[in-house]
Amino acid sequence: MKYFFLLFINMVLLSSLNAQIGNSKDTAAKKDKILSGTKQINEQKLNIANLYADSLSKAGTIHIGVLNKSTKHFTDSLITASKDSLSSIQRDSLLNHSLKIISQQGEPFIQWIQYSDKQKNALALKLAKSQTDYSGKTLKDDSIKNILEDYTGYADSLADIFTEDLDKKYDKIIDALDSLHSASLDSLDSYKDRLIESRQQLIEAIEDKKEAVKDSVQFVKEHGTRLEIASSYTLHDTYRGRDLGFDYNYLTPTVTFYHKSGFSAFASASYLMGQKKSPKYDSGVLGIGYEHVFSDIFTGSVGYSHGFYSDSSKQAKSINPNSLFGELAASLDQFNLDLWANVDFGTGKEYSITFTPSYQFEIENIFHDGTISIEPGILFNLGTQDEESTILRKQKTKGTKAPKATGTVSSSQFSILSYEPNISLSFEKGFFEIKSVVSYIMPENILDNSTDKGYISAMINLSFTIR
């Protein structure tokens, strides 16, 4: 009996053990299925999350590309609109500034990509933890299907939280990009304005410096101690509207020393040109003078000169080689007035007054900061004609050497001697100047052998000033 009882007990225990082993195998199989199912769900959710994050990244990249094109187009429009206001170096600077902005424009989105990767990793960790929790649940009466459905819902909620969070962050980043882009365009426009202002200031500074140098040069040329070396060539020489009937051309080099006090001294020599034995010395002049500046408008000068003429000289002035002269000049903007009075004496004595109104046009910054001046005007020549001087001039035209004067007879009153419309053209750069004057002489009240018909007289003069 005892043997059968023990055998029964062993059979019961074995049966119970077998049942337990069978139940254990079923539970393990179910857990494996749950683990496999949740794993598939996780992979699915992570794939969807990755695809969604990638789609936002692509959309953001496209948006940044649009912003960069907009920035480049705006930069090109600024450069085109400002091509006359910016130097090539400044245009390059503006372009480089634009490229720098473009390179920095995507930085906020790089932060979003880093945040997206971080959130994907966090989602993967949450799903992995949920998978472990669900696979370890007591199955009880729940079927695998119910467990997996429940897990799918939970995984969906995690994925929804992920996408909502990513959407909010993406919208903020896009808003930040748009704001940065708008600020960048304003920055480019402002940068362009600063470049233009800087260039304008530089141009003004250069112009101010040029003007200062020009003023300094002009001051030296007009008021400083200086030496002026000049040479002029005259076509159809004239004196007080007279030519004695000869069409003579002269080459006249001149040296003048000016002192800043206003005193000056000059010397010149004239050579007859266009003759068989050209150049032929004809005459020379020595003189002194004094100039005084009364104001920015008025200047005045006085002086004396004495001429030395060869016996063969037929210059009208050779009869009266000494001259006392005075000048009063007024300049108001571009309008100039010049009043010249002189008395020539020697064999006789003759008085002259000339009055010349003119208007000056200037074209600056020609040929590296040079200035071209155009000055039309008209000279009114009035004076007396001494009788004995007139007789002597007539003898000169016949080749007779002028006799010594026995006295001076003034037999005429002041009358108009000539009208002389003229135009001068000069180019001035620093201490160098070239000037030409063309005059149309219309003689009046002829008493000597000068022509009574109108004629053209022209002169070109080159001068250089040494400080």
C-alpha cells in the first residue's frame, strides 16, 4: 500500500510539473510574440518619425534656399542701383557682406536639426522602455492582440507628442529665419548706405584736399613769392588798336618775379617772326609793379616799364617807350570787370583807358584735376593820339629812322580807338598754364598809317610758376 501511495503521489507531482512546464512554455511563447510585435510597432513608429523629421528638414532647407536667393537678388539690385555711387572695391565688400549673411542665415536651422535628432533619440528610448514594460506584463486573460493594440495606442501617443513638439519647434525656427532674413536685408541696405556715405565722405575729403592744394597753388600764383617763366606767340601784333599797316608776328619770352608783399619786377624780349631772318630781335622791356588786394572782389596794381627798341623796329609803341600804368579789377562770381589806365611817353605823350567786361566759364577736373576756363569779353579802347607821335609813326612805316623829339604836341581829346571783342581759352593745372586769346580788332579814328579795317589778332601763352 505504501508503495502504491508513493507511486500515486509521484504521478500527481509529475503531472503537476508537466502542467507547469506546459504553462511556462505557453507564457514564454506569448511574451516572445508580444516582444516581437512591440518591436515591429516601435520600428514602424520610429520610421514614420524619421520620415516626418526628414520632410521638415527638406522643407526647411528649401525655405533657406529661397531666402538665400532672395538675399542674393536683393544684393544684386543694390549693387546695380548703386553702381555709380560705389567703387568696385565697395561693391565687392557689399557682395562679401551678403555672402557672410547667407552663410549665417541657416545657423538657426542647424540648431533645429540638432534638436530633431535629440528628440528622435528620446522617442526611441521611450519606445524601448515601453516595450520592456509591456513584455513583462502579467498576461492573465488578455490576449496578445489586445496587448499589442493597447501598445500601439500608447506608441501612437508618444509619436504624436514627438510630431507636435517638432512642429512647434519648426514653426518657431521658420519664424526666426524669416525675421533674420528681413533683418539681413535691412542690414544690407544699411551697409550699402554706409558704404555710399563712406565713399562720399572720402570723395569730399579728397575734394577738400584737392581744393586746399588748389587754393594753396592759386594763392601762391596770385599772392605768394614766386617766379613766373612764360613765353607768348602773337599773330598780327596790335597796340591801342593800331598795327601801322604791318601784319607782324612776335615771340616774346618773359620772366617775372613776384614778392608776397605785392611788389614785382619783370623782363621780356620780343623777336620778330615770319621774316627772312627770323627770329630777329626787335625789342625788350624792363618793368616794376605793385599789386594790392583790397578784398575778395577788388584788386589793384600800378607799375612802370621801359622799352628798348631796335632801330628797325616798327612797333607802334616804340615812339613812346616809357609807360606808367594802373589797373583796377573786380571779380564777382563768374563776372569780371577790368579797368586799365596808362600813359605812354617818350617822343610824345599819349593817354589810354581800356575797359573790359567778361564772363568766365570753368570746367574742372579735366586731365587729372586740371581746369579749363573759357572767357568771352569785349575791350573798349579809349585814348588820345599825340600829333608828333603820329607823324613819327608814319615815318616808321616808310622805313625812316625816327628823329629825336623836339617837343610834344597833344592835339586830340579822348576818343574811342577800337572795339575789341575777344575770347580766351586756358588750361590750368597746378603751376602750369596755357592760354590763348583771339581778338577781333575794329579800329576807330585812324590818324597814322594803321589799317582802318577790322582784323584778327591772336596770342598763345605758356607759363610756369616756381615757388
